Amino acid sequence: MKNFMDDQDFLLSTKTGEELFHNFAEGMPIVDYHCHISPKEIWEDKRFENITEVWLGGDHYKWRLMRANGVDERFITGDAPAREKFQKWAETLGRCVGNPVFEWSHLELKRYFGYEGVLNGKTAQEVWDLANAKLAEASFTCRNLIKQSNVRMICTTDDPADSFEWHKKIAADDSFDVQVVPAMRPDAALRIERGQEFADYCKHLSEVAGVEVSDFEGMKSAISKRYDVAHELGCRASDHALDYVMYVPATDDEIEAIFAKGLAAEPLTEEEVLKYKTAFMQFVAGEYVRLGWAMQLHFGCKRDNNRAMFAKLGPDTGYDCISNYTPSDQLAEFLNSIQETCGLPKTILYSLNPIDNTMIDTVMGCFQEAPTAGKIQNGSAWWFNDNEVGMREQLTALANEGVLGNFVGMLTDSRSFLSYPRHEYFRRVLCSVIGEWVEQGKYPADMELLGTIVRDISYNNSVRYFGFDLGTVEA
């Protein structure tokens, strides 16, 4: 029987996997090319009052588990004292056998707090005392946690109308050598169906960009102008949260008429919404070609399903689920329409539905082209699939249908400064999968070549793919 989360062989099923991880993957730096942490908190070098704040402050993964354990909302997002919230979380975690959050949590306790035990209801007080004593130390600030985690670059998630104030300040601060750059997420400009919210956003974008957004041409001009500002700050990627990748083409006149209705907060038909979104996505894809950015598309999620709790707590609070509507024909038609118009940008596709892996791999195989290796990517196992099973399925499907050695690897997609052990978790799974193939005789035990593949997927591929000014780590 293996020891609990033993550093030597945790998640590693073979000796080859152990060698690949410890000799090639473990020490590689981190590029976190998609996350939701706050650049303001990095600039301020925020300190945390207690483990509840850093662990439960915005982690809907943990909130969902606490609700499933019958914990009252007062101890989750409510006004209960921090120590009581932590107790409820510890009691919940002890029952989460087989859940990746159990493993992530203990990796974080080991890596940041040196705790080798098991967190549950009985040990909650000792973990509370240990963690809070560590958090009180001068080294436990946001910046130091990032540096301690061997992070070289962070791409935050930002609206085109954001000021980028904090990115500018961080870039001008010579005392912090981790690059923190924006990544564009123009979802507010896409959501024309939201009536007055969309109209208000257009007004705000007009003010920030200095361009009147009174029609779709104005919207495009304003987005383009803000993208140029982000590019100067090091932005090399975008991200879009879509229900699915749609393709409902329309004429320019149709789009202008639809935009006018949206700006006036008038009701729109579903077809009108899809036509606008198709046109908007085609436009921004052209911008990504112009700027050399990568386009990330996240889809397959049905959001805010519990309407009563959405009204009470808002979005991103743990009430989303997988959608099983991800039409491959529209995805392929959308990509083809861009290819025919301006050529495809580098594109990463993420579906929340794990059954879409092979579909994505076969669609992207239709659009790969020189000179970029792996120009179209099947992104890392996302959200509900961010676990050993999901990672294995994504890696295996990609290997079956494409070139695994060109994969750009892991990202945190997190709001927590303690989430970087997710890269370790992924690297262990990656090395375990490859190690098993080698020991099954499916690939030669060429450790030099395998080590290069592992190093590349862990770090180098993302540096090359996005064009970050970081340099790669070779043998």
C-alpha cells in the first residue's frame, strides 16, 4: 500500500513515470496563461488574515462540496465567523474520499504550510493554528506565494474596458520580476441579449476607448483600440465564455439592425442573438490574427441554474453545470468561416463536456497548418474535468488523434494564490500516463526524448505558442 500522497509516487503508477516527473517535470517553471486572480491584489502584495479567507473566500469548488454535505449557507458565503466556516469545511473535506479537491487541498497544505497530516473535523484546530501562524509571516504575501511557486508569468482575465492600471504599475515595479499581463475577455461586448446591461456597457466602452459605440462599426473600432493598448502591455491571448461555438451568418445590414435593437435594450430573438455573436466572434478572430494572439474558447457550460441563489449571490458561486449541447458542425463552420476570411488565429478549444474530447481533436485536425506546431489545441481538462480521470481522458484522446508533444499544458483557471500545485498535480498525471505507455511497450524508453516532451508540455510549449518573452528551459 502506498503512503498517503507520498511525494515520491503520488499519482505515479510506474517507475518510468516517477523518473519522468522527478527528473524532468517537477522543477519546471509555471506559465499560468489563464486565471482569475486579481492584478490589484498582486500590486498591493495582499496579505491574508486567515486560512478561511485564502481558501474559502471565492472558491466555488469548495462551496459546492459544503452544500452537498448539508452545511448551511451561513457557513459558506454567509456571515459566520471565519473559524466556524473553516471547521465546517474541514468536516466536509474529511468525507470527500476520491474528490480532487481533497488532493488539491492537501497538496496546498504540504507545499505552502508544511503540513503532512490530514485535515478533517478533528484536526481543524491544529491546521487553523499552523496555517494562520504561517500567513502572519512576512513571506506569506501574494507576491511571495507566486515567487515561491516558481511562476514566471501570469495572464489575468480582463475586459477591454478595464483601465489596466494594476498591470501598468506591476510592469513598472523592478522589485517584482514575474510578468503579469492582461488577457482579453470581451464577454460583456458579446452579450447583446442582456438588454440595458449591454447598452450600459457600450456607453462605458465608448468613454474608455474614446470611440462612440453607436453601431457595430463603432463597437469594432473601440474593441480594436483597446486591444492595441492591451498588446502594448504584453497581452498575447484572449478568452471567451460561450454556451457553445455558434455559426449563424448574417449580412452587415442585418448585424447593424440587430445592434441598434440591442443598444436600445429592445428584445431580440434567439436567431438575432446568434447572428450578432457569430459576427462579433468573426471580427475578434480577425483581430487575433492581426495581433498574433491566441484565441481561447470555453464552452459547454450551462450557468446560473439555481435562479433563487443566483439572485442572492450572483454568478460564479457554484450553480453551473455541464451542457450536452456542443454542435461540432457549427464549431467547424465557424472556424472555416474565419479561415476563409483572414486565416485562423492560434486557437485553444475547451469543452466542459468530457465526451467532446475526440470531437474537438478531429475538428481541430482539419485546421492545423504551418508554421505553428499545434496551432489549434484541445485545452487542458477544465473545471469539472480538472481531476485525474478528466486529465487522463483529455491526454489520451489528444494522443490518439493528434500530436501530444505539442500540447500547451496546464493552467489554474483559479481565483486563489494557493492554486499553483494544480500544475504539479497535472504534471504527475501526465508523467504517469506516458510512463504507463512506455512500460506497456507502446513507446520506447528513450528518456532523452521523453524528457524533452515532458518539459515542453510542462512549460516550453506555452512559451513558444503564445510568444511570451521568457525563454525556454532545455536539457
